Amino acid sequence: MTAPQELQLNYRHAFHAGNFADVVKHVALALCLDRLNAKEAPYRYIDTHAGIGLYDFEGEEAGRSPEWKDGVGRIWEAERGAPDLVRASLAPWLNVIRRLNSGGVQHYPGSPVLAAEMMRKDDALRLCELHPPSAELLRQAMGRDKRVKIEERDGFDALAAYLPPPERRGLVLIDPPFEAGTSERKQDFDWMLKAAARAVKRWPLGTYVFWRPIKDVEAVEAFDSELASMLIEEGGVAAEKLLVADLWVKAIGPGPLGGAGIVIVNPPYGVAEHMRAAMPWLCNLMKQGEGAGWRVETPAEI
Ligand SMILES: C[S@@+](CC[C@H](N)C(=O)[O-])C[C@H]1O[C@@H](n2cnc3c(N)ncnc32)[C@H](O)[C@@H]1O
């Protein structure tokens, strides 16, 4: 199997930043970090595939592919009219976006900036970005922040060395590009499983967020079930400590990405309820055609 660092790094998240898939991932991430902030003890955020950190919707890539307009763009317009519980569920994420923008939404926080904006002064961030120009943009976005360490290396490889974090509290986001041809897409599933197996043995109590696209429902079901069995059998993770949150904006089929979601391992208290509250509203708002839907479930319910 080709190692990740030998692959051509063609993926540019700037074309997709703020789309429906980012919304689900970032809403969930912000809810998890908000709960981690509820306790005073410091924690660590580890992002194995960090991207460039901050996205400019007036920049060239987003201008050529304005996916954000059907994602965060729709939410920005409609959020004030949402029910209170939905607004409370979106608040940790939207509060950061509001801080970075005055008026319309132009500057969109990727996962590293979202985390850095939410975390406290004694918390720590470890970010991996393998693509050198993206890593340089990430360094610029994060500025001189003593909490942050950026490594230009393969995040799957690096992860085990970060675990367990010295703080013994925190969250790992594993968000690979899944972009190249079909075989590489399959490889990201395989690498995620391998990285998860190593990680959970070293730190079974950590919170992990795995992002995956839903292009091929069978491939996602196979991944989820393999991940769940491995975590439960080898990592000793309880089945009810797994949470799947998926959203599809149209029927899954060929063409542009129609569905995506996350698997959260050891979700902090309250995150499942908030995701259940937000998803019907998010789905209704971001749907692009017939067959849209969502689910928030634990494997025991699947
Ligand atoms: C989906 S984007 C990350 C988005 C980011 N996590 C966010 O939510 O804002 C994936 C990123 O991973 C980078 N990448 C690809 N393979 C990698 C690897 N093996 N290790 C680290 N980064 C990698 C790509 O250059 C790209 O910037």
C-alpha cells in the first residue's frame, strides 16, 4: 500500500470549506470543545490533517467553487429564526465565526482556528499538515501562539507518538482528504482504521472524531462496523460510547459529494443530544434535492 506521504497531495480544502460536510464536522467539534472547556483542567487538541486553518470566501478557490454558499452561507442567513435548542447547539461554532467576521461571513475557521479560538491559555494544540504550501498557510493563520505546534508530516504516522497526551484530557480529529482516485479513497479508510487501532490502545479514554464522506454507502457501513468492532474488542471502548452523525443533502449517488459525517468515540456529555437537536434543522436548511436525510445514532441502534 502506498504510504500517505508518497501520494500526490492534490486536495485543497479551500474549494470545500464551509460546505455542508464542514458544517456537520465543525458543529460537532465545537460542541465537544465546549464541553471540554467546562472543566478547568487543561487539555490537548490533536488535528492529524489540519488544512490551512482559515479560509477566505473571497479568495480564488472559494470563488471558483462556492460550496460554502449552500453550507454555512445558508445557516448564516437563517440562524436567527431557528428554535432555541438549535441555536444553543450551533452557538459554540457560530460564536467563533461571528468573532472573525463583521457583517457577512467571509473568513471561515477551519478546525485548527476553530479550536484555537475556543481553547484556553493553558491548553495545547498539535497540528499535522503534510502539504508544504498548506503547512505554510497554516503557520501564518495560527500566528505566534505558544499553545500551538505545527508539524509538516503524515498525521496518521504522527498520531501514536502524541498519545496519551500529558494532560490526559483532549480530543483527536482525524480528517483525511479522501480526494484522489477510488483506490486512494479506500486507502484513507484503511489508514484511519490502522491509526485508530494504534491510538485507542495507547489512549482508550480520549475523544476521537473521525470524518468520512458518504459516496459509497456500503464502504461507509463496512468502515463503521470495522471501526466499532476494533474499538470495542481491542480498545475496550463501550458500544454506547460511539456516536455516528451523518447528513446527506440529496440521495447518495454519483456526482458531487452528497453526504458526509463523523464517528465520535467517547463523545463528551450532551454532545449527542445537541447533535440530535441540530440535525433536522441543518438538513432541512442545507438540502439540495430529493432524498436528503440525517442520522445520529450509536452502533447499538444501527
Ligand atoms: C479535509 S482537509 C482538512 C480540513 C481541516 N481538518 C478542517 O476541518 O478545517 C485535509 C488536509 O490534509 C492534508 N493531508 C493529506 N494527507 C495528509 C497526511 N497523510 N497527513 C497530514 N496531512 C495530510 C491535505 O493537504 C489537506 O490540507
